[in-house]
Amino acid sequence: MARETVRDKAGRYLLEGRVIVDRVDAHMVTARVRGDGAIHVARWTAGNWTCSCPLQAQSSYCSHIYALRRITAVDLNKENTP
């Protein structure tokens, strides 16, 4: 069985209702995303995506950020979006 990709995991989180958007305004989007082991905070602030999960320190985008990005349009005009 193939390992679930980061993008597939993000889609599953959305389908399972694991993304709770807490704040949306012109400067920030924040959500709590219940992963497979913990709840993490994914955020867009001033054009940057961050997450409280340990994977965020190792990679540009984790499944929590991908899940939040799939339901927001804060950077549609930015090139090289995943």
C-alpha cells in the first residue's frame, strides 16, 4: 500500500471536517487542523504560510497548510503556489 501524500492527507482532513477556521481578515487567516495525532495551528500572515507542527520546520508546506490553502484564496495571484 502506498504512503499517503501530503496533499492527499490535506484533502482527507477537509473531507473529515478536521479544519476549523478561526480568523479571516485582510492580514491573517488562521485555522486549527486536527491531524492524526494532534491539533496544529496553520496560518497565513503577510504572504507567509506557517504551521505549529514539527514538519513545518523541515518543509515548506505540511498537510495542515495544504488543507487551509485549499479553502482560502489569499494568494491566488502568487506564482509557484503548490
